Amino acid sequence: MKKRWLVLGVSWIVFFVAFLDRVNLSVAMPLISKEFSLSPEQVGYLFSAFFISYTVFQIPGGYLSDKVGPKKVLLVALVWWSIMTMATGVARTFSQFFIVRVLFGIGEGLQPPCAFKLNSNWFPNQERATANAIFTSACSFGPAIAPSIAVAIIGLWGWHALFYIFGALGFVILPLLYFFVKNSPEEDPDISKEELEYIKSGQAEIVTQTAATEEVGLMSVLKNRNIVLLALTYFGFMCAFFGLLSWLPSYLVKARGFELVKMGIFSGLPFLALGIAQPFGGWLSDKVFKGKRKTQAIVVNLAAGPVLYGVVAAPTETIAMALLVCTGFLVGMAFGPLWAMPMESVKRSYVGMATGVMNAGGSIGGILSPIIIGYLVGMSGYNAAFVFMGGALVFTALVVSLVKLPPRAEA
């Protein structure tokens, strides 16, 4: 196996576990909200608590990955969020849940920019969307698989054990990250000369294209029009994604009448479709839509918005689930091109900061979306919530249409 794909595999596993740890509260929430008599508004705040610190630590995570290397930061982040996952099982009040979830978000907030920095270091431009799509599929397969496992654990040992077991997984995978991942191919003594040359020659185009014109430091990233637009794009995209991720289990139980076990099985299906679509979407972006990445992102988001709204209007649960799966597949097709665009908009040495800024935009969506949906559900029911999420996807398509990639990046 080529070393770059081994590094991607380990990074994927870390991201997969990160999303297992994010999703567990959504699965357990129908039981937690009942046990502690939480209102929909309080539930929304608990879902959003994680994103407060997650958002704040995106840009520091990117800065640290650029300065000290992504591996060290990832190791610290993994240990921290694993401890906080286990601490969630100890919480007994709304305030305790809120504080622990904020602390949990610190570790997870450091992770994405470091992982994308690794991808940028290890992959040539012609494989970038494919690598990013494979990597981000972990954020789909995590929610796809987690509900069934979580429901089984809850059934056997209760919801507290769910957080203890999922948190322990972080320490199980820690040696993989420590022993098999290097910051860059130049630091890996085992990489072949042929693979190293292949990677470096494929990265030279973007470095050369931006080296003469780019300012130095974080301000150059913040002043980059594409990065600002992509952060706004990802804000809308994550309003829909994290809104669905947070509230789908509760919607299926309370609005569609699913039993807990049935919810555990069916709530993962849209994310399974999303995970399957992500590598396919990345391949399309690299091979078919080469030079027209944003076209792919526009089309799939415009299609996904109305389909997602159709879920709440569906007369039967079968039609509703079919529409959810279709939504997941369409949304999955957007990840690859979306995450390739920031890497083609800045110098490679600033990719950590650029992806941190973009992901911070998405994280703000993650903060606001669950809270907004909580109030919408409390006031008007789930119909308004799905209008909001569908509209967010249409907004995503409109904003990304304004992005203009550098000519040589589009060639």
C-alpha cells in the first residue's frame, strides 16, 4: 500500500471515532430529555454547546498544525475529547451536560484543520478531492453506524455506558496515529522515492501559482475572497447537516412514532447514503468536473434542498425515509469539491488556517442550527424545521456560485 493512503486510512479512523463521539448524545437524547424533563429549547442548547468551543478552536487548530505539525496537535486533541466523552456519562443536570459538551468541543475543534493539513501535505492536487471525499466520508459513516451500536449499548447497560465505551475507543486507536502517521512525506523514512516524487510534483502547480502573490500569515487567509465565501458556504451547508444530525433521531421518535430500536436502525440510513456518495462525488470532481468543482456543488445542493423539505410532507414513513436517503446521497456529493476549493485558493503552507477558517464558518452553523430548530419545533413543529434546513442548502448553492478559483487551479 502507498504510504499516502495508509496515512489517509488512519486519519479516517480518527475522524470516524470523532463522529461516533459527536453522535452519541443525539441517539441518547430521547432518553436523557425524558429523564431530566428537558424542553426542546434546552435540547437545542445542549446540541449547540459542543459547537461553541469547536468553532473557537478551529482557527487555533489550523495555526498550530501549520506551526508545530498536525500530528502532535491531533494526538493531544484525541486524548482530550475521549476524556470528555466519558465525562458526559457522569453528567446529571442540564448545566453539567452543557459544560462537559463545551469542553468536549475543544478537542474536536482542533482535529479537522490538522487532518486537512495532513491531506494537503500527503496528496497531489489531482487526487485532492478524492482524498478529501474519502476522508470526510467518516463524518457520514460515523452517524450511519453509531445509532445501531448506541441503541444496543443502551439496551444492555444504559445510556451512561454509551459514553464510557465510545470514549474508550479514542485510547484504542491512539497508537495508530502515533506510530503510522508523519506530518509530511518528507518526514517518513519508509516512503519510496517514486511516491515522494509523485506527491511533490503534483503539488508544485498550486505552490508556484500562489507563491509570488500571496501575503504572509493569517490575515492573508482572512482577506482571501474565496475563503470568506467558502466559510459562508459551509455555514449554510452545516446548518442543514448538523441540524439533521442532531434532530433526526428525535424527529423519528416523536413525529414519526419510531421505537428506539427502529430509530437506531433507520436514522443511520441517510448518513450511510451520504458516506457512499462522498468518495463518488470526490472522484467526479477530480475526473469529470475537473476545473468546474463549484458546478457540482451548486447542482447537488440546489437539488437536495427541496428533497429534504419533502421529508416532513411525506404521507408515509417509507416515502419519508426514501427522501432522507436521497438527501444524504446528494449532500454527500458536495463534500469533495467543497473541501478541494480552499486548498486551491491559498498557498499550501497556509492550508491548515484556510480550512480552519472554512470549518469555523460551518461550526457557527452548528452552533445556531440546533438552537434555531429547537425553537422552531417548540413553536411550530417539525415542518418549520425542515423548511429551515432545506432553505440552508439552497443558500449554500447560491453562495458557492460566487467563488472564483485561481485559473491555474481550475486547469
